[in-house]
Amino acid sequence: MADAVERITNLVALLLETRAPLTADQIATELRGQYPAGAAALRGAFERDKALLREIGVPLEQEVLAGADAGRTAYWIDRRRYELADLDLADDERAALELAVAAARLADAQFGLLKLGAEGRGAAPVVANVPELSALPPLRDATARHCEVAFAYRGSPRRLHPYALLLRQGFWYVIGHDVDRAEERTYRVDRIEGDVSVGPDGAFERPEGFDPRDAFPSDPRLLGEEPAATATVAVDASHAAAVRRDLGLPAGDQPADVGGRVVVEVPCANVYAFASWLFGWGDAVEVLAPPDVRGFVTDWLRRTAAAGRAS
């Protein structure tokens, strides 16, 4: 589990970023592994974090939800009240501060950077501690100077116009325009194979108004370097409404299969995140297709069962 400073820093970043208020359960899902398991333990840890944020002057906002989530409380941070907007830092000055903190690996300094709007504005922000990745320095340099980069990824050569670097759930990603595939792609930096080649300055222009937070999937099931895939999942009728709410699908009468279950399409570009989501519903769900995803889930369950018997 993350230490207190890291968790608070990530909590502030999440609540500054969110487009809609988040409940405690949603926050725990986004900050996977940073809050304890179990409703009571989660509630206790989150209440302590809320008290700490308010004690240090963070403007934590909250509202009671209506509709399907009636009675639940959701939270966010008002960026306008939180940031020190009157410092009037230029983009390159803010980027230099972010890079210095990232290089020093200081979580408490990173927390302070959030008050400077470290993730809100400017080009290609560095938003957390830098792991030991040899590809990061050339990617950061190429992003700042608008250079095309070339590297190998999963055995294939890639050419990319890097728009931004972001850290999400402990991994660095580079977001940009894949030249050969003629579309925007997101690549995980630790999966880059070998060296990164950097071309001349000014090879491309970042799209006007580009925001890496919008380009990067907020749902971990959507995180994949290839176009987003989906899995067909059958859900017991008793859980269908809850699953559809979780997926953001509209409510209403849904067609059922021969077993009386409801069939939905679920993002699975990140098959590990998909499997984690799936197991959270227990035996109320079943993967029907595609065969490779169903096989992945089946194999995972078999390995888990075998490990349990062995212990």
C-alpha cells in the first residue's frame, strides 16, 4: 500500500483532475492498491485523509448525489480556489519546476507543485516521480522540442510525434501521433525496447488545445496501445442494473440471452484491468467472447485455484 504522503498527493491530483465528483469507492478504484480493502477500513482511511486535507487548507468540496446513487457523497477539489494562480509562471518555468521535483523524487514537493497548477496547464507536464527508465529523458526532450522519435515496441518499429508524458497508476505513458498508423496512440514507456532515436527540432505541431488528460483513458480497462477492444459479457439479471450503471450504460429494458442473462460489451484493451473488474462481480458474470480474452480469464482462474490448493 502507498505511504500517506504518496496517497494524499495522488488523491489531490485525482480530485483536481476529475470531470465529475467521485465517491469514496470510486476514489479507491482510481487509486488502486492505495487504500485498504474492506468497506470499514476504506471508510476509516478516507475519513482521515479528508480531515488532513481540510486541516492543511485544501478546499475539498462535496455533494450528495441523486438518481441511481442517491444518498451517496461525492468529492472534488475546486482548482480555482486551490491553485496559486497569481504567481504568473510561464509554461517553461512551471515545466522546469516539475522536472526538478521529478528528478529529485520528492513526493512532498510534488504535492506542493499541484498548487502551482502543475497538471492543469502547459505542454507535456511531468506529474510524478521519475522511475529509472532510460527512455524517459529523450522522450521528455523530444516532447519539449517537437521532435519525431523512433523506437521498437513489442517487436515492431514505431515512429511517433510525442505530445505529452503522463504517469498513471505507477506507469509512464507517452501520448502522440503514430506516424505510420496515422492515428493517436498511447505507449507505455517501460515497454519500449532499446534506445529512443530523436529527430530534428520542429518536426510537428501539437494540436491546438490538446489536453493529455482528455486523450488518456480514465478507465484502466481502456488502457491499451492498440485500438480499444471489447469483450462480450453475460450478466445475471439480478446484477444487470448495477453492472450497467458501473459501465455508464443507460438503464431500461435489455435483451436477455437464453439463460435469462443480460449481455453487455465491456472495454478490455487492458486485459488485466478487465479481469480485475470482472472478478469483482463474482459468479454473476461470464465472458462469452472473444476467445482469447475468455481463455485468459479461464487460465487466470485456474492458476489462482491451483495456488490456493497448494497453499
